[in-house]
Amino acid sequence: MFDTVLTRQVMALDPSVIAFLRPWVGTSCQLPVAPYAGASPPTPEQALLLLSLTYGAGVRVDELAQMGVDSLLDDDGAHREHVHIRPETTTQRVGRKVPMHPDIRRDLLAFSNRHPGERFVAFVPLLGGSLRQEPMSPRGLEAWFRELFRKAGFPGLTVHSGRRMFCATQRRGNG
């Protein structure tokens, strides 16, 4: 299914694509490298969390690029009941809370175990294991998601495809 975003067509994810992508991302050694000099591919835990936030919470690329782990975890390090999307990251400057999808909860636990103390969800992994403590840019995330979907065999999908799936699910009342 295609929806128009500005002048280009964006295909929505569907459950069968998610059913393929989750195990592929979780076990793939073909994850694309972040589009930055000296970057390495994200870990499967980070890639799965980024993916699940698009279709499970409907976050936009700008919101995802600036999302801190504190938007998902409370002060005690436990997962929140909702994904908190800060107003300064949204298009209309209005924050929102989205119930936490089970995939986000599962991916957040794996991400937190693999990357304790990380501040950002979409950080730039650098070669040699050192981390740049700043988020990826929205353009960098868009390019990374395009390459991820292309490598997985879904070249028509973009980072916005997950948001399309989330919105369609909400319209049907399944979310």
C-alpha cells in the first residue's frame, strides 16, 4: 500500500515484512554501516530497537534521531509504560506518549543489556568499539534505513514505512 508523502510514494510495512525482518536483523551480519566516516554497523540490538520504534510507536525520523534512552526508561532503569516523545523533537512541538509495543519492550531490554549507560537510541557506532555520544542525524538514519531495507530485499521501504504501518494499525483500532 502506498501513501503520498510530499511528492514521493512511501510503502507501508506490513506484518509479513516485520516477521521476515526481525529475525533477519537479529542474526544478520549484513547490517549496513552508519553513513559516517569511521562508523561500523549498529549492533542487532540497536537495529531492532530502531526498527520497532518506527512501527510500534510511529516515531518520525527526526524524533528517532534525537530520542534519548530516557524516553523509554524511568529513573530506576525500568521500561516505561509509554514511549515519551519530547515536544522539541516533534513537527508541531507537541509531545506525546505512545503505549509501549511488546516488540519495543523486548528490544529495549536487549539494547540496555548490550549498551548500558548509552544516552541515545540512534547513536553512531564507531570502529574499534568506541562510541560517539551524540545521535545520528535524521538524514543519516534515513540513509541507513534505506540501505537496511535494500539489503533485506525490500528496496521500496523507508524509515517512514514503519510510521505508515503504525498509523494504519491505529486507524483499524488494532493498536
